[in-house]
Amino acid sequence: MSAINPLELYEGWLKDVNIDEQTKEELRGIAGQAGEIEDRFYRELEFGTGGLRGVMGAGTNRMNRYVIGKATQGFANFLLGQSSSPSVVIAHDSRRNSDVFSLEAACVLAANGIRTYLFRSLRPTPQLSFAVRDLGATGGVVVTASHNPPEYNGYKVYGADGGQLIPDQAEQVIGEIRAIASFDQVKRLSREEAEAQGLLVWLDDAADQRFVDAVAAQVVQPELIRGGAGAELGIVFTPLHGAGNVPIQRVLAQTGFTKVSVVREQEQPDGMFPTVKSPNPEEQEAFTLAIKLAGEVGADLIIGTDPDCDRMGAVVKNDKGEFVVLTGNQSGALMVHYLLSVLKAKDKLPANGAVIKTIVTSEMGADIAASYGCKVFSTLTGFKYIGELMTKFEKDGSHEFLFGYEESYGYLTGTYARDKDAVVASLLISEAAAYYKSQGKTLYDVLLELYAQYGTYLEKLESRTLKGKDGVEKIGAIMNDWRNAPPQEIAGVRVSQMLDYSQGLDGLPAENVLKFLLEDNSWFCLRPSGTEPKIKVYFAVRGQGLGEASASLQKLAASVMARVDSLG
């Protein structure tokens, strides 16, 4: 393959009759800026296993309707090779241009004779997953950049099972995209033409209600919630300007939670996310307004969801009466414990029950699940792998899926979808909080009980943002350094094993991830992000008591990051 010449590509876009004048005007504005031209054109925005994600703007390395169109034409070619009459569902979040990109994708699919179902406004990503299954579609598309900063957007593709495409499928789509030599090969109908030909179908309120009903059906103790526990629990909810507002309020109301206060300043969709530094429920800062409101109304639980409503963060009062943000691992462990304990008490825990987590998720939830006799499966990072296992269980009947989660605030119970769902996570953690409140306990009380029973598991995530071409090279250098010269000891503890997942360990697909196991049962893991210009480093320890575990965690993280930062 010949080397890419960014300047030639830049000039090619300026001459291309398929590129609109507004885009060309944006490009003329960077004339003579060699660095900016290189960053926009040094590569094509990479279509990974989860699709596209990048900064919006003109250029091959940016998110724009031309890159969307090319990717959609490749996806269309893939689908037409799989089915004689494919159909696709498209959803989008609250980000700038999400509606534009969604319609662009629909018009390209329609031009290829593929019937496309489109929501009239923003919807949660998990609802897209549900709708693909509900409508019997061949595939799906969701336009979102999850919790990235406002300048980003993204494009994810789904298969007929409602899950994101797994690597071998994604590689086929990537091959189809690469085979498109110019924008001339991207077919497109106007919206009016697509509607007139019955190839663009707008979804109605009935589709929303079916999703809400599917989520509401996951309540474990409906009699408890409707019997008064739901009315006793005070909840503050913030959708952080995203897609979670309507469905979460509907689900909570339908199942019997009546004391729900919404953060008004963050209720309405806004792709600029004006009230937060980052619309990420993993960040304490994102809950500033929610914590203020919770103090005013005396709430027991705070829930926050990201822009596309597939991640849920929970805030509870600790033993000092202070609001603290639970980590994804803590929330996951609490939900696993609640779900399995209630199923066991009701004699509904299946003998072949399964809980699925990722390789960078805490072992605490796994230990809890194992204590209830459940089989625990570990996958690579990315909910698509959890969804893939769920579909396998559905086909072979080997296990009954109970719960899947990852440390990055993604959870799912129920088999109505194949992606993480902040709507059902909000419902389940609210149900757990209501149940424990009826027993005179908080979620934090229960967490401390679990620590006493299983050990004090603490985890931490550090990340380093390294943008642009230089950043990609630095991330590669960091991974190569740790892979080629693994430490024998770190933070005074001997390293017992290095797991190099690029070798395809444990039957998992090959992925550029390194995990180091230490003799004291702690571990750390290095992983380049698949969706952001970051390298992520995960840490986990298990101690006896919060003081010991916290000290061990800080010491481990400091030692590892000192070496990472010396290279980056």
C-alpha cells in the first residue's frame, strides 16, 4: 500500500465535485497550516471493531457526513452479501450533528435498497440494540461518541442479534469500506425519495413502549417495589444532557418509584454539555448539581447516565453521611449480590446461571457470583464480547445469562438487548437501594458487609491522553516497553505472571492488552483505548480493610505510572 500524502488528499477534497461548498470553505480556512492538514488527512479515521469515533470536522481523519457515507456504503455492501432483503435500525444521541449523520446513513442505506427504521429524535443506545431484535432487522447503527468531549462524534454498527459487530464481522465491513475508492461509489437517495419508496420508515411511540416494557420486566421483586418500597426511596436523576431522560423516568414510574427528582439544569438534550467538564458518570464533577439537589430533597440515591445512556453511575451516602460516587466495580458487585441473593431466596436461581465480566473488571463480583454457584466468564474489554457470549448461550442452551458488566459503568440484566443498558441498571440499583432501605440499610452499608465477607477489593483507573500521530506512536512505544521488558517486581511485590492478550489467550481474540498478576493477588493492566487517543492503566488490589487496601492501591499505581510517564 502506497504511503498517504496528506497534502494531496487535502487538495483532492478541495477539487472533489462530491464535496459541498461549506466543507471546502472549512478546508480553505486551514490553507498553509501543514500540521493541521496532516492531522486531518494523515490517515482515514479508523473503523475499529466498534465502528468510528473522532473529532468532527472536514478531512479523512475526522467525523463528517462523507466519512459516514463511505462507512455506511461499506456496511451496506456487507449486509447485501449476508441477506437478500436486509433491514437496518438507526438511533442517535444528543451530540451535535448526530441527527444529520443518522439521516445521511439512512439515505445511503436506502439507495442500496435496504429498508431503514429511524427514530424521530434521540434514543438510548441500548434501545437501538433492543429495536434490532424487536423488529427482526439485519443490522443497526447508532450515532454517538458516548461520554467523549463535545467535539467528538461516533458511529457504531450492530448485527442481527442486536450486538455490536464482533472482530471477524467488523473486518469484513472494514474490507468493504477500503474497497470504496472514491465518494462517487457512495450511493444516496434524498430523504423524500427514500420515504416515497418505503425505504425510510419512522418509528412511532409503540416502539418506545415495547422497550420500556422489556426493561420494566427485569424487576426482581415487583411486589416489594409496588408495595411501598419504591415510594419510600428518594432518587435524584441526571441524564447529563443526554438520551436517558425520558426512558429512565418512564421505567421508574411504571415500576413504582414515585420520589424521583430530576436535575433540571441537565434534563434537556444539549450536545455542548454546558454544565459539566465531561458528560461522564465516572467523574465526581459530573454529579455536582445532582449532589446539591440530593441534599435539598433528602435523596437516598443519585443516578447519572452518559449522553447515549449506556453507562450508569450511582452516588450513595457513606458511613459518614457524605455522598460518594460508587465505582463501576462497586455498583456491579452490589447488583450481582442483590440479583443473585433474591433469585436464590425465591428459589429461581438457575443451576446453569452465568455472570459475564471483562478482564479489566474487579474479581469481587466474580467471587460473589461463584459463591452462589454461578459460572463466571471473562471477556475482552467491550460489551460486544459479552453480547457475543449471550447469543452463544441463547443458541446452545449451555448457560442462562443473569448479569453482564464491565468496570466502565456498563451493565445488563435480561436478554432483551445485547449491549450495556443504563436504563435497566438505573432500575436495578434503585430496586436494590429500596430493598435494603426497607431493611434499614444503605447500599454503602451492604458494600461494607460484602468487603467483610469477601475481602476489600479496591480498583483504580489511570489514563494518559496522547493525541495525534505522535500520540499513536508514543502509545505503541509504551506497550512495547512493558511487553519486551516486563518487570520482575513492582511496588515491592513480585510479579507472578504477564498475560499478553495479543497472543489470543484463553480462546479470546488477539488484542493489544497486557495484564500483570502479582503474588499478593493484586494486578494491573495496560490497554490502549479503542475509542479515544488514550492509554488506560487499570489497577486492582484485595486487602483486609479499607486502610490497607487503599495504601496498597496507591503504592501500586504510583510505581506503574512512574514508568509509563517516563515513556509518554
